[in-house]
Amino acid sequence: MLSITKKQWLRVGLHVGLWASFYFGVFQFSIKLIYDDNQLVINIISLVNFSQFVFLYYILGYFMMPAYLYKNKYLSFTICFILIFYFIYLTNYLTFLELQEISDGYNNPKKTYIENIWQVLLKKGGWLGCFNSVRIILWNYVISFFVVNIFLAVKSVRDIIGIQKRNAKLEIEKISLERNRLALEQENLQLEVNFLKSQINPHFLFNTLNSVYVDIVDTNEQAANQVLKLASLMRYGLYESSHEQAVLTRELDYIQDYLELEEIRAGSQISVVFERAGDFTGQTIAPLLLISFVENAFKHGVRKSRQQAFVHVKARLAANTFTFEVENSVAAPVAGKISDGPGGVGLVNTRKRLNLLYPNRHELRVETTSEAFRVLLSLTFA
């Protein structure tokens, strides 16, 4: 439903007040002086002329001028103006025709303005008088358009000033946007430079890890495998995850490597199980989307526990529906509850990513009991 603001109501009230003041203060007095006829004629001609004034002011000032004249559509403006000019002429012609019988000049030696105009101009000009007589054109313009044009001239000056102010404001905004664009480009260039600089450290680390692997592979195969897994994690996190989508099997391999390193780190204190079910070939997923669930299991569960702990991870794919479940032991007993709310900052950020990347295509549940913390993600692939 269309609502009108307080400012708009005030503007309507101001227009009504100004028109009322003009009608009762100036218009009726002028009509009496011009027409010098009986009161009925004065009332009718006042109503007709005033209605013309209001109609012309709003149709010209609030429609035709903004839509055509200010946009340099002169042909459209001219055609519409001719049609309106003829419409106004018809109302004047019919009004003077109907007023003949009630005017004081009807069958009377006294010739009133109504009678004179009818006999001298309108009766001879006929229905198309405004197209075949210059005198009728001038009369129609003066009687109906002249005063309105004065009002419109004032309005057009105000409109032009307003347009210039808006154009100046737009120009300032354009300059501001250009400055922001240049600043953003400069920032992007700086980021690219920083990124190129940052490549030195990853390459150095990869080369160092390769050297360590070569040195220890013959003496400590288990440690060498750990070095390879660490290098694989770093490579995936730095390079493969920079794309919008990652191969699902590679994402799961990344989680597998992470779990194995955490299991070695924790030793016999932890039991780690990773189950896969389904054919993941050809499927893609947003990179590093699942790892936060696993990291959260170790950070808030296993590492804080002084007892035997566990982390169970399950990945399943069936009929384009991918489910990923992470369950871990908790460090201390917690009152049993089931909640849809996230269980940590990492889960909060992951939930936001899911809402952005997979709207209406996912379901994320977080459950906490006295013995375990469980996260279940259900994701539908397109």
C-alpha cells in the first residue's frame, strides 16, 4: 500500500493553500473585471478557467517538462503540447457556446465579453479554430496559458537550480567513487606485491621439508611420512584452496592427512576413525569448508582432555546428498542438550560460509551430550 510521508503531506497542504489563496484572492476578482457578467456566468467561467490553470500547471510542470523538455525530447514535448492546446481550446469553445443563453449579452443590445468573443472569434473559427486562426491561437493562449506560464517560469528556474545541485552532487560522488576505485586498485597492487613476497617463505619451507625428508627417509620412515603429510597440508592450504571450488576427494584426503598427523601427535591417548562411503568422483566443494569441524574437535575436545579421547569422522555421498559427521569426546561432563547453535568461533564462521555458498541447500546440526560433541552437515550438490 502506498504511504505518504509527513513531508509529502505538508507539500500537498502548501499547494492547496496557495491555490486557494490565488482563487479567492486574485482569480475571482480578475474574472469579474474581465467578463462583467451575471454571477452564474462568473461562477461557471471561474470554475472552468481555474480548473484549466491547475490542470496545465501540473501536467506541464510535473510531467511534460521533466519527462520531455529537460531531457531534450523536443518533438515529444511539441506533440503533447499541441494536443493539450487543442483540448483547452475545446473546453473554452464549448464553455462559451453553453454560456450564450445565460449571459447578459444574449439577445440584448449590451454586448458582454462572452458574446463578443463568441461572435467575433469562436463562432467563425469553429471546432478547429485554434488551427486556422492566428487571433484564436493568441486568444486561447492568453486566456488559459499566460498566467500558468508565469507560474511555470518560476518553477522551471527552481527545477534548473535543483538539477544543477543534483548534478554537482553526482559529480562529487563520481569523483569520490573514482578516488575509492584508485585507492582499491592501489591496495590490490600492494596485496599482490605482499603475496609475491610471501611466496618466498612457502617455497623455502617446501624445499626445507623435502630436504628433511631425503635426510631421514632411510633412517626413520615414519618421521619421513609425517614430513610428507605436513608438506601436503601446506601445499593444499596455500595453493589448491585458492580456487572457488575444490575436488571433494582432495578435500577429504586433506582431512585424512590432518587426522593422521593429529593422531601421531597425541599418541595412544586418542582414537581416530575416518570412514568414507560413496563415490565422490567428479564432485566439488568449497575448499577448507569441512576442516573447521575437525579442528574444532581437537581444539575444544581432545586437547583439553586428560583421559582417553576419540574423534570419529564420517563422510557419505548418496544421490547428490553429502553428509559429513564429526563426533569427539568432551573434556568435561556437560548437561545433555541438543542445539542448532554453533559450538565455537570456527563453527560460527563456517555457518556463515554455508549460508552464503549453499543457501537453502544445507542443514547443520550441533549436538552436545555429557560424553560427546557431534556436528552433522548435510549438503545437497546441484
